[in-house]
Amino acid sequence: MGHSPASLRIAAVVQAAESAVVLAATVLAAVDTAAGRSYQQSSGIALAVIGVAVAAALALIAAGLARARRWSRTPALLTQLFFGIVGIYLLQGHRLDWGVASVVLAVAGFAALLAPPSLRTLVGRPEPRTGQARTGQTRAGQTRPGQAEPGPARPAGGASRRRSARPGAE
């Protein structure tokens, strides 16, 4: 899927920004751990390791979005959901600086991922072309231009016109 739409590139940028925010929070937590301001030294180290792993995973998802990979859609949507939830908790905890940034990123990410061009690209549906007739049948059962005529109808009840393989079974 060579060329990705602008909305999908925006979603990739938002995802990369979220990765950077997680990495920044991880660095701040690691600094607090090194300064002895962590609840327990071992838990601070574990949180730092987990934070770096999450930031790397979010960066990988951003790269998948930038390359319009189908697998990146669900993890990116879940990232927006979790970022929005964390942002709301931060706002409730009177951390407006981090909370507002998280909510704004989540809303921008959802909007970019759920934009029709992004959905078409990530789901694999082709762009609609104007000026071309669709193929298929109309409501009255008539054939549209470019469609083959319907084949013969099958007998009612799903019966087949084939004869039985057993001799004398008719």
C-alpha cells in the first residue's frame, strides 16, 4: 500500500508523539528512582523498563501506521483509548499539563484513525472512483452495465438435477 492518505500520516505522527510522551514520563520516573524518591527501588526500576518497552511498542505502531500496515489499526485505536483514559485521570488529579496533552492527543488520534480515507486504507477497501458505474443488480433484478447475466436458477428446495449414483434409485 504505497501511498497513505494525509489522515493516516497524521495518525502516525500522533502515535509517535504519544510514544515520546511515554518515554518522557519514563525518564522522569527513572530520575526519581535514581534520586531515591521512589516507593521501592526495585519497583522504580521495573517501571522504567516497562516504560521503555511500551514507548518502543508505540513507536513500532507509529511506523506501521506510516507504512499503512493493516495490523497497526487496532493497537493504534487502543492506544488512543488508553491515552484518553489516562488523560482524564490526570485532569481529575489536577495535572492539567499532562492531562490536557493526553486528551488532545487521544482525540486527534481517534479523529485521524477514524477518518474515511484512513479506514479505507487500513481495512483494504479501494478508493471509490467517480464516473464509473457500479456492477451488480438493481432492485428489480436487472443487470447493471459491466455485469454478467445471472446463471440458471436452481430448483426450489435445494434439489439437484443430478441423478443418484445408486442404480435404480429414482
